[in-house]
Amino acid sequence: MISLIYFILILGLIVLVHEFGHFIFAKIFKIHVYEFSIGMGPVLWSTKKIQDKKRKAKKKVSETTYCLRLIPIGGFVQLAGEGLEEDKTIKKENLMQSKPVWQRFLVMFFGAGNNFILAILVLMLTGFIFGSPNLSTNIPHVIENSPMAEAGIQDNDKIISINGNKTKTLDDVQLYLTIAGSKESEFKILRDDQELTYKVKPLTGKELEEKKYSFGIQFDNTLKKGFLRSIEFGFKKFYSISRQVFITIKELVLGRISLRELSGPVGIYTAVDQTRVAGWYSIFILVALLSINVGIMNLIPFPAFDGGRILFLIIEAVRGKPIKTETENMIHNIGFYLLLALVIYVTINDILRFNIFH
């Protein structure tokens, strides 16, 4: 039950911040907002803001309906002028499609933009409260008689690439070793301004269980506090996690990572459950990680995503005129159903992978 509460609060915060980005820029540019909703499905609670447009007006004009819905996954902001139906009660200048391309771009972008801002702030706060770890790829210690030691890698060596992939942070090292799995990996090492190459095969099976390590690297896990250090950590970790997401997307496209490795709501809940036990530091990092993932995934130029809508805005800017609303909406609807099918597939896969009903 506690894990479920954490799951709802974390996902709710990320969705709230995302939708508020769309909402606040719509309000700034005077686009009429019908509804601001957190969650999906039946309405649990709602309230409607009523505002006098003119002091001398006898009638009040209905503004935004704020909703909290039953299913704590997702959310939306409904803007006037997005759909096919024309609302004659709304002034033309308050419709989404009446606004310049740059304003519509900012409305679409700042859902993800707000997720990035949230992630950076959470990471800074994490560094300030708990301390910031070292993200360097320098190896403080190589375990004696481990695969790394036997290959010739030494203490204080710096890993600059794994299997031809540049490693700029410790997160890169961990990700590329995860992708490589039990296969032999090629490490490019920097030692005294000299680049050296080593091939290392990790321990697997029973030997791995006994020795509790696969390669034999021990990194510095010390957390160091400091206001300026926490600010630096916020931006560096944000960059590092973002790189991980882009690398993962690239590996998916290239087929090196299976779709089965993707996680949906069930996988996120499992991650929250496991992270909760690890403590608040890990929870804060998870919030930042999920927020960055939501931001980047939404900017992918795929129909139904914010990135898909931004792509149509770019096409409009290049062509000098918009694509027909009917055509755009049809493409977004197709994209939505494809995404729904993917979510169902990922959810079923998560249930089987994590043995939810056992």
C-alpha cells in the first residue's frame, strides 16, 4: 500500500508538472483552456473557474475546468481550436490555431520543458540534502584477481569507451556494460595520457554469485555536500541521464535492445517499490529519471506525442501554411492507437516479467 501511494504521488507530480507547462503557456498566450485534468477515466473531483471578462459585463464567462480523475496515469490539457469542431462561443483570437507558430511551439514544448526543469531542481536538491556522487569514469580501485585486473587494467585508469561507445560519465559505463551483458567487452583506457585497449569477459553464473562482481571495478560512491557542488551535480546528472535515454532509444532502433526491455506502469510501480526500500536518495533520483524519460519520450516526433505536433508546426513553418486539421487529427489518432497497443504489450510483458500475480 505504501509503494502504491508513492507510485501515485511520483507519477502524479510528473504528470502535473508536464501538463502545467502546456497550461501556463496557453494562458500566457491567451488560448482558451477548456480543461486541465490529472489522471484518466471517470472524474473524481472537478471545479470550474468563472471569471468576469469585463467589469461591467452582466454575464460571466466559463473558463477552465480543473479535474482529478480515477486512473492516476497520464493527464491532459484541452485547448480551444485543437480539434475539428469549431466552438463559436470562443473568440477566434483565443483559439490555438489562430496563434503564431512560435507560440504554439512553446505551448507544445513546455510540457517536456517543465519535466526537464523539475528533474534539474530535484537533482540539485538531492545533491544539497544528501550529497553529490562522483560521476567520473576514473577507476579508483580494481579488485585483485578480477577479470579487469587479469586483463591488465589498473587503479586510477580512466574508461573512455566501451565497445566503441564513448563513456563520458559513470552512468554511461553502467549502461554499456548492461547492454553488453555476459559478452566480452572492449575497454579503451586512458593512462598517463596514453590510450590503451583491453578486452575483458565478465564473470557469469555460479562464479559471479560467489564473488559478487562481474568485472571487478570499484567506483567511488562517496557523497560530498556543498551548495555549488549540488548545482553542478544537478546539471551534470541531468545531462548524464538524458544521454542514457537517447542511447537506449538508439539501441532500440538498432535492435540491440528488445521491446521486452521496455517498462510501462507496472514496471514503474515495481521500480518505485524497490527504490522505496533503498531510501530517499534513490527515490529522488528515480523522480528525476522518470521526469527526464517522460520529457524526452514526449518530444519524439511521433504522432500523438508533443513531438509529433511540433513536427507538424515545423512543416507548417516551412510550407508557409498548415496541413489540413482533418489530416493531422487522423494521423494523431492512428499514432494514439499504435501507442495504446504498445502500452498494452509492455504492460502484459511487465506482468509476466515481474510475476505480479504470484
